[in-house]
Amino acid sequence: PDAAKRQPLREAPPLEQLQRASASERSAPGLGLQEAQRGGEAGAARAGAHGNEWLGLMPTLLRALSPGQQPQAQRDSLTRLAKMTASLDRDDAVWHKHFEHILEAELRLLESEDERVRESAIAAAKELLRAQQARFQHFTEHVMLRLLSAHRDTCRDVILMAEECLDLVVATSEPRRCLAVLIPVAAREEAPVLQASIRLISRIVPRVGAGELEQLLPQLLPPLFDAFKSPSADVRKAVVFALVDMYLVLGDALTPHLSELSTSQLKLVTIYINRTAKARSEATDLQPSAPIAT
């Protein structure tokens, strides 16, 4: 496969240069240590020994992930990192010292020429995201751009795991911050990255209040209207769902903003709005009623 197709959406700086983590967060006592203290000195000693073992291994593991290393060595290192991520306390010293290095190495390997390396890299990144959600918040934009770029991959498993990672990122991040990444991507990209960005916009819309969403319409709607003209049926369908989600938040207040749509486009959106409203109404009717007090 062509390596150029897997390049990041824009040039993202190394994580070490972002330096968004506050000093207070880096110096805060770890929850894992507090729990170990409550469990007794023996438990703390075992946890510390386990973390120290991984801390000692980190230079070797990270070296194996460097560009130019053999794919098998990279896959083995990624597998071990995923195992470490699942087993260590979330505030272990390893994370304070090496989280950014691990994250950057895993994201960089999403551009590997070796498909199995890319699969291992996205699997390790997914494990890291699940275990270290708070630390990811400092690099939301960087991570989203890399994961969106992974939607160009030729491997279906990589794309599916990238979708799962992005769903978790937008579910745990501030909506406006995510939209600040997604709106420019939707304005300049083509399928399948365009489709992925619109799908994520749909997921964020219900989390935005009506007043805030209406203020964002001048930024949100132009790229969606352009995408509605895409030759990709999947992209056009994603646009329809996004507009339906906006209507469910804004109601008829959205209608004046849809004047740029053609008659056929507006009719399609209206059909899906009505279908969604009907489905919700039927689902509400099927809910058991509260028991009558006696």
C-alpha cells in the first residue's frame, strides 16, 4: 500500500513539545499508591517492584519501536506494552516518566508499511486510551488527527479499532475541543476520513446544549452542505444523520439554516427526521408505566 495514504492529516508536533500537562498533575500523589498503602506495606512493595521492573524495561521496549527496527521486534514490543498497560496502576511511575514516549511511538507506528505492525499499534493505543484517559486529555487534538488518518488504512481491523478509539476520545473530551478538530477536517478531507469526521460530529451534537449548538451552526453547516454533494453515498448518509441529530437538539430552530439544501436534499432530511421521531415515540410508548401507588 502507498505510504502517502497513511500520512497524518496535518503535521503534528511530537508530544514532548506540547507540554500541556500541569506541574500539579505531575506531582500529585497516585491513587494506586494510596490504595497500596491501605492494603499494607507488603502490597505496596509488590506493586512497586512490578512497576520498577517495567520501568527498567522501557528503554529497550521504546528502542524496539524506533523507525527502521524489524517489524517482528516492533510487534513484540507493542504486545508487551499492551500487557504492561493492562497490568500497571494508572499512577505508576512508568506513566509519569514515559506516557508521552509510549503514546507517540504507538501513534507513529500507525504509519508503518507492515499491516501487522499497524494492527498491533492500534490495539496497544486502544489499551492505553482505556487505561489512561486523564493523561490523553492533554493531547486530544494530536490523538484525534492521528486516529482520523488511520481511516485511510487498507486494513479493516485497523479502521474499526481507530473508530472505537475515537468514540472513546470524544465521549471523554470537551465537545468544543473535539469540534475544533473535526470541523476543519470535514471541510478539507474526502472519504473515508470525511465520513469518519461527520460521524463523530453526530456523536458530539447531543452533548451540546441548544444555545451553544445554534451558535456553532455557522461553522458546522458549510462543510456538511459541501459533503452532501459528495459522490460517496456513505458520506451523504452521514450528513443526513448529522442534520437529524442537530434537529433533535434544536427542533424547528434549525429549519431556517437549511435554506442552502436542494429540494430533494431537504426532503430526504425531513424523511429521516420523521422516521427518527416516530421511532423515539414508539420506544417511549413501549416503556413500562410506573406502578400505581396503593
